[in-house]
Amino acid sequence: MCGRYALGIRATFVRRQLEEHGMPVAEAPDDDDVRQTYNFAPGYHGLVYRADVPDHGAGHRDHEHGETSEGATAGTEEATSLEDTGEKKYKLQVMKWGLVPFWTKRNPDYGSVMKTINARDDSLIENRGMWNTMKQRKRCIVIAQGFYEWLKKNGGKEKVPHYVKRKDSQLMCLAGLWDCVQYEGSEEKLYTYTIITTDSNAQLKFLHDRMPVILENGSDQIRTWLDPKRSEWSKELQSLLKPFDGELECYPVSKDVGKVGNNSPSFIIPISSSENKNNIANFFGTSKQAAKGKEEQREIKEEKIKVNRAEGHREGIPGEDRCTVDEPRTEDNAPMPASRPEVLAQGVKRERDEEEDETEGKGNNDPADESATHVSKRKTAHPTPDASPSKPKQKSGGRKVKSATSNGTGLKSSPAKARNGSQRITNYFNK
């Protein structure tokens, strides 16, 4: 079984690699349309290489479920035109992993799709079953860098992930089948695929008893498998589905690959490699290497801060010079601006303007009121008849200024004479 593989490269790179091996690509998707991940799981949209044929596949079109005679005629004319010209075109296309047959009327549940991520080679021998139409007319190559398999240890209690790739590090071309479905009430077409598996070769027997069918890049095997003129299943096609006889590399990798959604280039690096951060030997590096690593991280962090500040000013956000931090609570994991430190608001004393003075001060010339409103802050907090009134401040114009906190309700009686022992200490030093 093949339930996880790696595809962390761009579509343009895949196209270039195929063309270098004599596999022409007349059409290819944009890089942004393909999911690039080192942990490719069922349900993701991957890259498929196939003959450029109609949605019904190679050869003449049969009268399928619910199809009108006009649709069948149009498909037959298109296929006949292809055969007459003898022109063969191939393309890269984005498809969803987990084949959904063309006769499906409604979107299947996840459990049903998981059953069609692989197709056993021995299930294709007889001309019957759900794969019958696809194996004759809709064959393809699934592009991968390599695939993962889990080695069971301690009676199945422990599973150690292993990564399998070509020893020459070339692309891995996996034999597959594709189909196109259009659900009832929907105008969109969905393209899906499955990966064909066979018995494991001698090198991988220790790991699992099954492995995906791997075809040699640019070989006659691939040309035969994808030939759009072959619209009937044959022993020759069946004979292509065999264990890979080339050289492969297989080694244990990080267990983090076991969780769908995790993604890292380190997933395809041997766990024992010096390049892998999970290698315990790398933890005990020399102090010089550790210091160098910290210095590089510091420089990278500073550079990110500079870039984020530049972006903030470029977007026209006044004063936005904050760096960004990863915010795990956001669904899209988008980096969020770092929060600013809170600034405590400082109290500002408000002065009464002249209009308020003129309005509220007219006809109110009681000296007791004026003296009561010019007491110091300590005396205002705890008013006492023993406090001595302070002299009112003068503006440059000779006008008296009253505090904004005064409401004109000061004590009208004159301060009482202090008894012995009750004087404020400030009065003692003023003597």
C-alpha cells in the first residue's frame, strides 16, 4: 500500500525534468495550482502526467449513463480525429488523490475515498470490476519524489516511518489510473486518481509486502503505458505492473511525518544524517558551531524585522513598525502583528479658560471663596480648618486664576486659631 508520499517541488521543475527524459509536456499547471508538500496525503491535489485525451479517455466513446446520443457522437468524432492525425500529446494535470468513478452521482464520504487511493495489480487482470474502464482508457503517471512506509516493531506497538526514493534522486514515476466525474446538480468536473501497487521487491520486503509500481523515467514502459491508441487491456500492459528492479534508497525518517498536516524538508532526510536536526549527535555540537548558529538566527530575525517594517510603511500604515509573530489561533496561520506594550495614560491638569472665569466669577468676590480654592493638593485631599490659605497666583495681566477643580463652595469662616500641639509641621518650619 502507498498511503503517503513526498512532492515538495514546483510544477515547472517537474515539467523540465520530464522533458529532459524525453517525456514531452504540451500543457502544465501553474506552480500555485499544485500543492507542494513533503507529506502528501490522500485528498490532496497532486501532479498527474497523462495523454491529452477527452474526459471519457482514449479510444471511441461508449454510450455512458444518462448520456445523450449527441454527446456520444461528439466524443467519437474527437477520438477519431486524434487517431487519424496520429498526433500524441501529453500533459501535466492537477488531480485529487482518491479515485471517484465517473458513474458516481454524489460526493462520497472520506471512508469511501480512502478505499480507492490504491489499486492492486492483481485486481486488474480480469476485465471486470470498478477499474475496468479506467485501466483500458485512463492510465496515467503519478509524479512523486519518493514515498513513505511504516515499519512495525514490538508486535505492531511501534511504527517507524521510512522514506523510499530512487538512488539517483530522479523523479519517481508511479503507475496510476485517473477518472473524471460530474456530480448531479453540479457544473464542475472533478479529476481524481489512484496509485497501482504490486508485490514488494527484495529490497523492501522487510518493510512491507506491497509497494507502488514504479516505471523507469523516459522508458518504453511509460510510452506503452500512456499510449492513447491502446484502448483495450492486454497482457503487455499487465506485464508492466511488476516490482521495481532499479536501485532504491530506504531509511528511517522523523516520526513527525506521521501527522497529516505536518510539513518539513527534513522529512525526507535520514534521521541519522548530520543534516537532520533530530539527530542526537547534532545536539552536542562544538560551542563554536552553536555560537555561529545563534548568530545566524539573530541576523535572520533582524532581517525579518526590517522587512516587516518596510512592508508596514509601504502599505501606508502610519507608525506601523511592529514585527510579526506566528499566531497559532488563526486558522490560516498567518503571521499577526506583535502587540504593542500598553502605555499608561498620564493625567493632565486642565486650566480654566478666561470665558469660564468671566462667567462663573462675575459678582463673586468673596475672599473666603478665593482663598478656599487655592489650597495645595495635599490640603485639598484632606481639607481642614487649620490649613492656612495660600496666596492666589497672578497671571501676567494681573488677573487672579482659580483652579479648575474649584466649585466655589469653600469654607466661608476664617481659619480658627490653632491650639497648642495641633499645628502642622510645615507651619513650624515657616516661623
